[in-house]
Amino acid sequence: MTQTSADEGIADGRRTPLHELHVQAEAQFTEFAGWQMALRYPEGTLREHLHTRAHAGLFDISHMGQIALRGARRAAALEALTPADVIDLPAGRQRYALLTNRGGGIIDDIVVANMGAELLLVVNAARTATVLPYLVEEIGSACEIRHLDDLALLAVQGPEAAAAVETLAAGLGDLPFQSVCTPEIDGAPCRVSRSGYTGEDGYEIAVPAPDACDLARRLLAQEGVRWIGLGARDSLRLEAGLCLYGHDIDDTTTPLAAGLGWTWPTVRRPGGARAGGFPGAGELADELAAGSATRRVGLLPEGRAPLRENTGLLDEDGNIVGRITSGLFSPTLGRPIAMGYLRADHAAAATTLRAMLRGRALTVARAALPFVPHRYQRKSNEP
Amino acid sequence: MSELKYSRDHEWLHMEPDGTATIGITDYAQKELGDVVYVELPEVGREVRQGEEAAVVESVKAASEVRMPVAGTVVAVNTALAEHPETVNVDPSGDGWFLKLKPSSPDQITGLMSEAEYQAYVAGIK
């Protein structure tokens, strides 16, 4: 048997503060972005995935970069690097934002939280080594930048997440979607947001590394909470239509082509009170006026065989009109799903698409995203 | 029943009394792969070379090629895997078999590992 996708292998790399708990849980490890991460537990990716949708999954996402910005000019400084509205982000709220490059491509997709005295950024593990020096270089003179690498990060996701997290600190069950607070849990200062990467209701909890194992044990003692590995994290996010950096978005894809134009609000668009002023603003204004050349779309390959990343998408005449950027077998739907980019003229039309799989031509249907409806606990109009 | 023979690529082979060889992937292989969601098998009648990637097994995330441990002609495939690919995880060396070959070079079988040799080989990987 020979592996054709870089999924398995000898695990190497830095360990998270929760490593010993994963070993005890008999995790199978994989190297991801320089970290030794739990790929799956004995139950397996399919059951872990379905458990998260039905109950609650606990994810160790301590590999993600956590960066604090301090200083009076921190919000304006960050707005110089992103099309997002940071200045008007209220204290206790967070939002998804994109760091753009001069061409309008995406350097990273991040979450920005306004913690009152500071801005807190959560960046992709694979991008931390790029983003951190970039922030220091670009805005290090305007604000103080600290890498909070002494914090672990846990996610609790699924319909039973709220009940489990409420037992940690009273009131957390009522925290609105995309709100963030700083409760003390068993004496440890934590940062808790109602957010996640699965499409389910859920929370992300930053905790000092020395307290992380105790917190995880408390959560695992709750009815319905189980460890979930990176394998199911990927299938859950794809069902939810969420992008994975380095696959669905990268330096060459723009926020508009990626369908993430909603992260660029009116106030920062041409004619807005704080229009432009970020890398690639001119390019994106042109793209907004002319329309994007490509669009990110949802795809449903016929049959049971998943179509994987980099598979070409063909029109009826066999011309390449797009490519798949993420593809796997959806445990919820019991069929393959994919996301990819299509030339705009094909993205709009209901044209028949085909893809080649091991010498066979498969029909690929267009699908609305997300594949599985989001179940966020919204209490405001924040997207 | 004769014992199973093993390849370095984690396939097993069992010689049946009728002279055909049943082939599947090992328990080690299914554990490494994780939940099997799709198996693609060759057509009956196809001639395969030793080491040829004649079948594909897919987990949620990854695709893996299955190499033929010996050369021969495909005489049967396990069509039940189309509906129940998870059988490969549940019973890899039984109901989760992939295909049956009529070996064209039976001497290739002697080059495969015994159970004890394969277990030592797997222990060396870990």
C-alpha cells in the first residue's frame, strides 16, 4: 500500500501542552505545521465527526498562533494590513479578518478579538512564522506585539458544547456568537469566545499552558464530550464551507474570488469613511468593479469516490475551467464533497462539469455552501 | 488452511485450494489508513504485474494505492465493498478481501513474508 496524500507518517515536531492527554487517549499523531498533532483517536475520524455534530467534540488547537497587540494606535495599525473593520469592533467582540498582500491575495485568515486593553489575534499555525515577523516589520513601531506562546487553545464544538462549557464558569452558556470574555476557571485566567471551525455552536478557550490539562480533563468529564482529531476537524470545516489556508485560500486568491468579500465592509470600500489603506486595496477595488475572474464554489462529485485537491474541473468540451482545492468524503452526507475555484463565467452558469479520476470522467455538480447548515447561536447580526 | 503471506507494502495473500490467490490489506494497513470510505477494484480478467497499483483504497482524507503482491489475472473482486467499504476496517483479512488472482508466476509467492516475518517488519516501522 502506498500513500498518495500527505496525511499519515511518522509524527514529528513540537508538542502541545496537552500532548500527554492525547497519548493517554491513544491518539494517532501526525506532523502538521511543525507540530505533533492528534490526527485521530481509536474511534476513528468518521465517528469523531458524527459525534461532534450530535454531541460535543474537544479539539486541541494549541498549534494556532496567538498574538496580542497593545498601544493606543493598535486598531488603526491593524487596519493598515486588512480590509476588515477593526476600529469599530466593540470590546468583547471578535471577527474574522483577512491579511492581504499588495496584489490583493491573502497572507492569512485570522480572528481579531477586542479584549478592551488589547487586540488578540489568532492566526493559522502554518502561517505564524510568516505573520509574526510581518506584523513586527509593518506595524511594530505603531503598537507592541507579543506572541502568546505560553497559552494552550482548546475548542469545544457541537450541540452539547454550551452545557459542557457552562459548568466551567457561570454565564458562558449565554455568551453570544463571536463574543469573547475573560473568566477565571479553577483560578486560571482564561479567554473564552463563542466561535469555532465546524459550523456547530461552540467555544474556543485559551488557557495558560500549565492549566491546560486540568481544564481538558474537566471538559472530558462532561457527558457527551470526547477528543476529536485533526482529521475530523478538516471534514467538519469542509462540510461547513469554511476555508483552509494554503488550500482554499492563499497568496494568489483574493477575498472577493474566495467569496469572503463580507470581511471587507462598506466603511473600508471605495466611498466609505475609511476606504482603502490596506495592501492590495487598489487591486481589490478594480476587481470589485470588474468582477472576479474566478469564484470559490461548492462541488458534489457523482458516486462515492472523493475528488482530491488539485483535480482539474473540465467543461463539456474538455477545457480546464477550474480546480478543486479541498475534497473528501463527507461523514454527515455519506458522499464525497469538494470546494474549488471556477472561472467566473462557469461559476454563474449551470454548466455541467467533469473531472478525471484515475482515467474515468466523473460528473461534478455545483452545490451551495455550506454543505451542512451552520448552527451558530447568533444573538446579533454579526456574520 | 494455509497461512497468510505478506508484502512489504502491507498486502496479504492467501493461496486457496483451487490455486487462486486471495489478496487484501493488513490490519496494520487499515489502522494506518483509518476509516475506509471507498474501494476501487480492477476489472475481472485484467492482467496485473507484481507491484502494480491495481486497486485504490480511500479514507475520509487520503487515497492509497494497493500494489499487487504477485503477478496474475484477476478472476474475482469483492463487490460487497462497494456498499460496505467499512468491512476493510472491521475484518481486513476476512470479509474485507479485495480480489482474487490466478498467479502467473507462482514462484513469486515464496518471496513474500510469513506471519512472523511480517510482524517483525511492522514492529521495525513503529
